[in-house]
Amino acid sequence: MSYVLTDSAALFGRHLTHFKRLPQQLISVTLMPIMFVFLFGYLFGSSMVVPDGKYLDYIMAGILAQMMLANAINTGVGVADDLNNGLVDRFRSLPMTQFSVLLGRTAADLVLNIIALLFMVLVGLLMGWRPHGSALSTIGGVALLLLLGYTMTWLGCLIGLTLRHPQVINSVAMAVTMPLAFLSAGFFPINNLPGWVSAIASWNPVSAIVTGVRELWGNPVGYGDDPSWPLRHPVPVSLITLIVLLLIIVPLATRAYRSAAAKTT
Amino acid sequence: MEYAISVEGLRKRYGEREVLSGVSLSVAAGSVFGLLGPNGAGKTTIVRTLATLLDIEEGKATVAGFDVARQGAEVRKRIGLTGQYAAVDARLTGRENLVLLGTLAHLGRQRARQRAEELLEVFDLQEAANRLVGTYSGGMRRRLDLGASLIAEPEVIFLDEPTTGLDLISRTALWNMVRTQAEAGVTVLLTTQYLEEADQLADRVAVIDQGQVMAEGTPTELKNKVGGERLEITVETAELAQRALVPLAAVGVAAPIVDSTGLRISVALDAGTGGIADAATGLQRAGIAVADFSVRRPSLDDVFLQLTGHRTEDTTVAAAGRTER
Ligand SMILES: Nc1ncnc2c1ncn2[C@@H]1O[C@H](COP(=O)(O)OP(=O)(O)OP(=O)(O)O)[C@@H](O)[C@H]1O
Ligand SMILES: [Mg+2]
């Protein structure tokens, strides 16, 4: 049983070595978010109005949530890479615990996410964003984002193992995460949206997550007078949604790992 | 006899296509067994099945005394796999690759490090040990890959086309490594498309085509299957070649074959010895001047041609190499 830990630790070390060798990876993860903070926070910020607060304070949670969603792409491509270059075959022929292959990778991606989030928080602070909650609830907001990121790395594993081809993984992961990010309260207050779009957006889990993060950070929530049910209880709703998603995706990804390795490339 | 690998009636299908149609094999412990077959014959499928990577749909296989289908974990403790394509992490150094795989093989940190050093030395990778594998040449990668499959000192190793894409020097080096393993008592199952490789390395060979074992035996046994020695003569003109067919047909056990140049004729002789002298006399009587007259043992090329009805890809190269010697 303890082999799960030592095997995962060994593979975790492998991925951390990759990060160390290629620190530019941090830039590729944070480049888009930095652009977004700059464009939305500064340039469009003046013409965007949110109830009770600054647009920059509002948008930070949305930008960081989108960064977490993008994990699906990176992890998916990485997993497919191991599959296509035969490493998964080698792992499968070893007496190791196979679950560790995905566990080690998602744990390493979690570390990358922590670093990337801290970096982005710094960028945000430099640009004028401020959390107004307690230190603990600010950390709680970061933790909620990390849980989203962790769920998305597992989704990435599932997508990568099922689709195998980097290009296809890229476009499918985009097609899944883009609507999640933009058809939500991530970038604009949703009550400005037309009726049915607004209804979809208010039930999009990403809306609950960003609203939860805003609440924890004491940033403007921007939902006006009559928020939908998920937005009235954003933190419990997001926690439950993400945990349920993990409980579904992790077994699916584990199964995909087994059957993917059984196919020849 | 003790078998390290035994396979009985193994079948595998992908959709409609049956890629293994009842393969049976027995490999004695400590021997080198060659699976010889052309592209798509099913070699990789057999190796991946035995290495527990593919599910067994029909048939039975045991490796190192354990049932592949039901005791996969036990099998994995005792095998090493070098797949058809080098499976190493290009973004780690050679040493890091070996230590990682040693750790995953549950050798323990200390032993994994020690084992990595040993293998780096054996496979002549000490100088490159701290370089990223991405910068390695194909031959170095292959050596590292082979080293990786030996990390846990397995009882049985599977090598899927280990020398494809290697130059002559690397190939010879790899052959020596395989021999060393066999001398140390390791059972080696290797696949190859090169007849010469099977001939050189394997104690026993199975010729595979379209998912079936066409023949099995020692290289010598297989060669004997296609009759005795082969007489090959070369003449100056195509016209002479045609005339030479008559006396040669008289001494051969099968019809003489003229090759694509139209100048070289080969004919299988009876196992007895008189054939050569008879052929020489016959040609002389017919007044045919022979530029080159040689006798050779049948090669695995001939076996392959006879058993499968088609030649292997490298036949022309191998045959050309042989006549030059
Ligand atoms: N995942 C798969 N789906 C469908 N067909 C497959 C799959 N894997 C292998 N095959 C088919 O099975 C047959 C046997 O393949 P295999 O890789 O075992 O051959 P091989 O003898 O190793 O060939 P090569 O010398 O080219 O490596 C081939 O016709 C191949 O196309
Ligand atoms: Mg093959």
C-alpha cells in the first residue's frame, strides 16, 4: 500500500524536474492571465461598471478561474505525450502501482498551479487589486481556485488519455473550457446578459466558484439584487460541485489509463 | 525441461481482424528465443501480451512460472521490456531515467542509484549520464532503453526489434549484451525482421507470419527443412544462363532459380555430397564457362521464402552482403 506513496513521489519528482528544467513553463501558464489583468483591469476597466466596486477587483477571480480551467489542456497534452512515446508501456510493465502515474502528475500540476497563482496574485497586487477579507478567507479563496485547478488537471488526464493527439486534445479542451469561462460571471456581471444566457450562466459552476472567491476575498460580487440560488450560496455549491466532479472524473481517468495503455500506438 | 515462457493457443483480434490466430510457443529458461517475421506479423502483439500490456482474450500464457492473465503483478516483478520504440523520458538525464525506473521497480532509493551506475557503465553511457536524453543519438537511446529493462535484474527480458535503426557497430554491441544476459541465465525473447540477427543470437527461432507460427526450431533445424546445400553459379551472359539450366536441373532437388540479373542461378542440392561434382561435370560437358561457382548452406532467407511464400524486406541487402564475403 505504501508503494502508492513512494511511486507517486518518484513520479512527482520527475515532473518537478521537468518544471525546473523548463521554468519558462510558468511564463506560458501565466502569460494569458497577465494580459487579461492588463487589458481588462486597465484598458477596458474604465468603461466597465460593476455594482459596488472596482472592475479590477471584480475581474481578478474570473481571470484566475480561467487560468485554472486551462489546466485541462496542459495536463492533457502531457499525459498523451507519455502515452505516445511509450513511457506508459514501460510503466505498465513495471511492478509499480499504476494509479501513481496519474496521482504523481496531478500532484505536480497542483504545485505548478500554486506557484502560478501566487505569481498572479503578486501581479494583481501590483496592478491595484486588493482583497478585503481576512487573511484566512483570502487563503480560502485561493484554495477554492486550486480545487478547481486540481479538478481540471484530472479532466485533462481523462481527455488526454481518451483523445491521444495533442492537436485534438487542445481543441477539445478549449471547446470545453472556453464556454465554461466566458458563459459565466467570470468576466461580466451576468444580469446584464440576455435572459436565457443569463440563466445558463447563473447555473454554470464557474459562476458559483468565482462568486465564492469574490465573497471570500471581499471583492465585489456584482450579481445585483436578485441572484440565482447557486450564487446565493456560492462557496458550498462550488465545493460540492467540484468534489462530485472529482469523484466522477478520477475513476473515469483511471479507467481510461488502463484501456489507453492496452492499445498500440 | 523448464520453460520460462509458454504460450498456448493465443488469439487476439482487433475488430474484425484476427492478428494472432492461435500462437503456441515454449521458451526454455536461460535461452534466447527469436520471433522472426515481417511487418504486421504480430510480433509486437505477442510481446505486449506477454508483458501484461494487452488482455488475453483466448489462450493461455505463463511467464517465469506465473499466469499472465491472472498473476500479472507477479509477472511484472520478473520481466524487463524494451519496446519497439525507445521508451525513455527525453527531458530527464540518462541517470535520472534509470534511477526513476529503478525506484518504480521498488529497488529502494539506494539500490536504484547503485543499479543505475552499474548499467551506465555496462552500456557505456557514463559520459552522457548527466545529459538530457533528448540530446542522445538513436543508438544511445536504445542502449539506455535496454539498460532500463534490466534495472530490476529480471528473469525474462522482452526485446522488440532491439536493433532496428542501429548502425553496424551499435548492433554488434547490442548482440554482445544480449549474449551476456543469456550467459548470466536470463531468458531473452527477442523479435526481429533480420534473419541474420535471429541466426546469430537465438537458440531457437519461431517464424511468424500473419499471426501464426509457420515453423519453429533451432536455426540449423529450420535450415535443414529447406533441404541441403545450395549451389550458386554465375555466368557471363543471359544466354549461357539459360543453357546452364538443363544440367543444373538434373542435379537439383527443385527447379533452379535465375535471379533478377539473369546471370546468377541457384539450385538446392540433395543432402548427399555427389551433387556438386555432378553439377561441375554436367556444366563442363555442356561447354558452359562458369565465372563463379559456390556452395552455401541454406540461410534463414531461404527458410522464410519457403515457409511464407514471400521474402523479408531486407533480403536483398542480406543476400548481397553474403555474396560479397
Ligand atoms: N490497436 C490496434 N488496432 C488495430 N489493429 C492493430 C492494433 N495494433 C496492432 N494492430 C494490427 O495487428 C497486426 C500485428 O501488429 P504487430 O504490431 O504485432 O506486428 P509486428 O509483427 O510487430 O510488425 P512490425 O514489424 O511492423 O513491428 C498489424 O496488422 C497491425 O496493423
Ligand atoms: Mg512490432
